[in-house]
Amino acid sequence: MTTKQSSVFLLTLFLIVLTFVLFCVFDAPYLTRNVSVALPIAGAFLFLIVISSLLKTTFTDPGIIPRPTNREAIEFDRQCGDSMDQRNQGGNANNTRVKVVNVKGQSMKLKFCYTCRLYRPPRASHCSICDNCVLNFDHHCPWVGNCVGQRNYRYFYFFITSLAFLDFFIGACAAVHLALVTNEKNAFIDAIRHTPVSLVVGLICIISIWSIVGLSGFHTYLLATSQTTNEDIKGTFNTKLRPTVKNPFSTGNFCKNIYYGLCGSEPPSLLDRRGVIQPDVLVNIDVETLQRISAANSVRNTASELMEISLQDDTRKSAANTRLNSQTRTETTEDETEEPEVGDTECMPRHSFMTLPTPHCNNGSTQTAKEVYVKENDDLESKTGNSIPMQNLERRVSSD
Ligand SMILES: [Zn+2]
Ligand SMILES: [Zn+2]
């Protein structure tokens, strides 16, 4: 589930592992001999918690909302055609593509995501880095290389809190090591000469602990008040900015909020990772139909035409098959078992064809519903003088 910033995630992993390895090599043996073997064991236990929660945060689906298929998107645009027409005629643009729902008596707006082409549920937001809408979007964390959302927030919280403990623990162990060696050598400078790496490890821990502890405290506050970082930054439930607004997702009890945030049931992923990718749908458009679409002025009519063509595709293919079958029978009456491939361009030599790739793999991170290629033969181009790239059509359909 890592994104483009996987190098930052690898850096995080490297720094944590490096610090722990330095602790194991230079501090743990001395502490085992002179203090207790329990210290290295406790350090290893904390390290395992940190690494496992980090990997879980990185490789868990944060709650990506799958995008609709091309056909669903076109049908949705067609349904929205009327309201778009009203808007184009001087209506209020804010009235379109915004729904208002009631959550525990609190009105909340559902905004339409023009990238994912869907209404975002409450608390969901679009991550520009992952290019997906994410449920209960908290923030995109480059250090873990993933969005933090509904399904991996608790692991992220475990990661930063356990990292704060590990940081403090290793720093304290390095300080104890230096203190004991100073006692033996009777001089701090001699202790540094004897074990310089302990000083380096201690300094790394002291420098980093402030930000980690601060982050842990901030997220503990968010958990207790049942807010996301995104909501806190925007002041969505800030009673000082918006006195009439109440957080409908808060139980009103800090302990209950933390309990539900960390121990509540984990919702299932909406992505179908084992889903089979469906083949592209070929939509055949003859010259007459393409000219009719080209002549259409309104976006609604164009989208509607495309939808009708898409739905009638099977009928057209059947008709083409029937025609070709009858021709084949007249020419080669003996070869009845070999049937032409459906959608073969040779069936319609005078027609252009439009290919609508419809990626049905529900992995929202890779789904692109914008690539449509129009192939036309020279004959047609000279006749119509234009083509209909779907990118342009979509821009027109979804333009503000
Ligand atoms: Zn989106
Ligand atoms: Zn993201």
C-alpha cells in the first residue's frame, strides 16, 4: 500500500533499525553484564512492537473508496445532466453535486470528488498524493508511506506511541551506560572515549524524542475528542469557530472515544485485491451515429448517446455476427464451425470504432477511467472532421 514516497518509508525503517542495532552492539552487552539481561529483552520487545505496527500501518488499506467504472460514471453524469443544465443557465453552482445528510442531528455536506467521481462519505477526503478518496481521512504520512485513515489509524497510533517508548528507553540505556563507565573511569571524557557510540545513540534519541512525544500527545488528544487531523486543521468541530456545531462522532466521554478508536471493530476493506480484471469493452460506432453525436451540442445529450451506444453494444455485435455468418455460409458452406470474433473490425470495414477501457480491478490506486482512445479510418476523418476523445468529454461533463 506504499505510495510514491516509499523512499521516505525506507528511510524511517533504516533509522529505527540502525538505532536499535547500535544499541544491541554497543550498549546491550555491557548492560547485560553490569545491570540486568532484562534491559536488552525489554528493548527487543519494544522494537518488535514498533516495527510490526509500522509495517501494519504501511501495508494496510487505509480505507480507499473504489471508483466507479466508466459506464457507471457516464450514467451518473447523464443523471446529473439536468442539474448541470440549470447551473449553466445561471443557477447556483453550489447547489449541484453537494448532498446534505443528517448525522445524529448534525447537518453534514457530502462533497462530490471530481477526480474519483463519487460523493465522499462524511469524514472522507481526497488524498492528492495517493490520488484516492479515503474514509476517515486523517492525513498522509510520508514517514510510513501511506495515508492514515479509517482502517490503519490505530496501527499508526500504536507505532508513534511505541516509538516514543523505544526512543526514551534506548536513550535512557545509553545514558546509564555512559554513567556507569564514567564511574569506572572517574571522568566523563574517558567514558566518551571508551564508548563514543553510546553518546551518538543518546543524542539521536534526545533530538528525536521531542517530536515523537509531541505527535503522540497530539494524537491522544484527537482520539479522546474523536477527531481526525484533517478535521482539527480545518476546525470542522471547533466550537470557538463554529459555536453551533457539535461533533456527532464523539460519545462525549474521553475514555469511550479512545476505546472505540483503538479497540473498535475494524471495517472490511472496500478493495477487491483478488478481483479479476475484466477485459476492455469495445463500443462500435458507425459513421451515422458518430456524426449524430458530433452534431449534438449539449453535454447531456452526448453523454446520453454514448451510454445508449454502450448499452446497445451487444445488440450491434449480434447483428454484425448474424450478417457475417450469413456471408460466410454463402461463400464457404462447409466451414460452419469457425465463427468470426465479435467486434472484429473486418465486420464493419467502413466504421470507426471507439475503445472504452473499463478497468474493473477495484484497486482505486490504479484505476483510471479517463483513457479512451478513438480510432478512425481516414475515410471517416475526412467525412466528419472530428473525433470525440473521452478526456474532452469528461472535462465537459464534470467542468464547474
Ligand atoms: Zn477522490
Ligand atoms: Zn495518501
